[in-house]
Amino acid sequence: MDAVTTLPRSRPLTRADLDAMPDDGHRHELVDGALVVTPAPRPRHQTAVLRLAVLLDRACPKDLQVFVAPLDVALAEDTVLEPDVLVAPRADLTERDLAAAPVLAVEVLSPSTRLIDLHLKRARYEAAGTPSYWVVDPDEPSLTAWELRDGGYFGVAHAIGHEVLETDAPVAVRFTPADLLR
């Protein structure tokens, strides 16, 4: 029989509570003490994650490193996220996680995560000072990029299908959203 985990009541969840969660094949994240559980992603989602990570890794300077989920980004004791793709300063990595905001967080939309990625996670990365936030929609396909300016995200790029997206921040890359799904 599988073990049953009982979550604490009457208080926000913490990193310690998240660490006690069973490995059940779902992604477990904390946002302001609330547990967010999402199912395993679809193949189309994972294709976009892999191709984007390879593009970013090829262009990444030596002081930065590219990761794909799962890797905890500990923004606060009550907020631990797992972006689909992230770029982080090597100096901010610990043996356990990324203990600071990444320079780039990327979420690839799924039906079960669309609202969370576009609103909740975007707001948390913005508040944490993540310089760049990208959202990939593999169904369209498209990519929207925001940069942090004066404490808030400002849309800097949007490309659909075979339109070229070119950016210098945080790494210099040039590709089309369709490239992520071929």
C-alpha cells in the first residue's frame, strides 16, 4: 500500500513540506505557501523544452548555465518553482537548487498550466527580479518574451510560427518558434 502524506492545515506550506512530498510523477511547486501540482507534460511540450535548452546552451557564456525541469528555484521559503527551462549564474547554484532568481525563466504552456504560467508564475518571477521571462506556446507555436524594467515586466518580443525571434538578453539567440517543434 502507498504511503499517505497529510499536508499541514491552517498555515502556508514551506520548503520543508515540499521536500516531504512523495515522488508521485507530478510536478510539485510552492507559490506563496500554496501547493501547485501539475501532471507530466505532453511530448510536444517536452520537444519544445529540449530544443530551446539546446539553443540556449550553445549560446550561453561560461558564467551561465542552462537547466531543464526539474530543478528547484527557491525564491523564498514559501515559493519554490520549477521552470521548464532556466538560465542561471553558476555562482548562484547550490548542491540542492538555484537559491536566487534565474536570469531567464521559460515556461512552455500546457492546457493544465496555461493560467499558472501566464499569471501566477510570471508575477512571482517579476517580484523576485528575474530579468527575463519567456512563455512558449507549442500549439500555436509562438514565443513571448518579457524583460524586467523599473521593477515590472515589459513585452520585448513576440514571434509566431516561422517569424524570427532575435534577442541579446540574457543570451544572444536567433530562432523561430517553429524551430522548437521540428
